[in-house]
Amino acid sequence: MNIGSAIHTCRLRRRLSQAEVARRAECSVSYLSMLENSLRDPTLSTIEKIAQALSVPVEILFFLGAEKGELAGIDKNLAGQLAVAALDLLNEPENVIPVQR
């Protein structure tokens, strides 16, 4: 699982700075940077806060962070379609994607 890569991808798709996401998630910019560079492993509560800060469901972060083999039970075509759909959702305005709080 590379959750840091997923956070980075979502942040860039949302056109948010590390500073803005860190502020929203109530963490430091340096910590967020370490997460994005896979230098730290976040707790589930931190992942939830970051997902809220990005206005994406936590499941999107987990799906986009899945590494080769972690989605072995899913048809490759379906996984590809899901990835495209997830990335397309990130192009929508932040308030369009419902996020559980």
C-alpha cells in the first residue's frame, strides 16, 4: 500500500498545496510531505482527516494507493475502469463528492 502516493495524486488533482491540505487536516506540512514521500505510515485517523481535507472518500485513497498484487482479486479491466473513474471524480469541484464525517 502506498497511501502517500494516493494522497499526493489527490492533492494535485484537487490543485491544493501541501500547506492547505495540512491546515485542513490539522497536521504539519512537513508531516504531510513525509507521508507523500512514504517516509511515515499514517494512522487510520490521520488518513481519515486527510481524506476529509481532500474532500474524497477514504476508499479512494486506499484504492489509488493499492500496489500491484493488492488488487489481485479484481479483474484488470475493471480495476483500470475504477482507477479512471476515481481520477475523474477528483476533477469535480470539492463539494460534489460526498465525504462521511
